[in-house]
Amino acid sequence: TSDQLMQQSPLETVSESTLDMAIGNLVHRYLEAIALDGLEVWHEERINQLLPHFERTFHREGHDLASSQTAARHVSAAILGALNSEHGRWILGPREAAGCEVPMSSLHPDTPDAFSHHVIDRTFIEAGTRWIIDYKTARLPEGELSARAESYRPQLERYAALFSGEKLPLRLAIYFPLQDSLVEISSGAL
């Protein structure tokens, strides 16, 4: 009821969005570790052993036990989805000029003396083309993935501009590890 909603603390009303952010952060952290360590040292048994650690991480961040357990299962599913898929293994495999969670800065277009800071989830060169891939841990129906990926076009185009000095062809994509879907954003506007 509306009375119950008004009695919720601010923490309770933002809990779902903060939990979604926490899930995304943990998935990003482990996808980075997999890419850096190498696919051969990451496997299903290792991820299953990390499940209690994932739960404790969410619980320490203030989420209740049930939410922490559900979130841990989402993290595990996303990581295992990437490890067990052709898309995920291709993205996380060794590549030329590869980087994960790459911090970069650019001059802010509207304020000459201000900088914009960016973190690129995964980038590498494959067959003479620079790939820029952003991870999204949203749980969406398959039919909505392309539209959601397209909504991130401005973000990916900002990232692409950071590599304009390379003079390489660019390919931009969003990877949804929970659905194992790699959605390429056409680069017609680049």
C-alpha cells in the first residue's frame, strides 16, 4: 500500500537500483580478472566456489540476505555465461593492444577547461580493427537487447572519439553476458 511505501527508509527505496549497480560492478571486476589472468585459469568450479564470497560482498554493502543471494546468483550466471560462450571467450581472450576497465579522459565539449572521464570495459585490436565493447548486466528479454544497446550509442561514440588518432577502423558493441548477446552498434555516424 502507499502507507507502506511512505514508511520505507530511503535505503529501502533505492536498494534495487543500488543492488543492480553492485551486480554490474562485481561482474565487471571479474570479467576484467578473467581477461587479465587468461581464460584457462577460470572455470565453472572456481566461479561456484566464489558464490559465498559474492553473497558476503552484497551483504556487507547493506543488502538483505535474500537479495544478496539472488544478486550472487546473477553475478555467477553472468560470469559463467561469458566463460561458457563463444562471444564471451572471444571478447575476453588475448588480443593485440587489449585493455579492460581502461580509464581515459577528454576535454569536456561544453566547458573548455573541464575534463570528462571515461572507463572503457574492453577494447582491443582484432584483424586491424579497434573494438570497443561495453558490458551491460541488465536482465532484458531478447527482443529488447538491440534497442537497449542502441541507447548506448552516444556513450560508445564518445569512447570511439578517444581513439580517433589511431586511424583504425572502429567497431562498437554492447555485450550482455546474462543473455550471451553481443550487439554491434553500426558505425555509420562515426
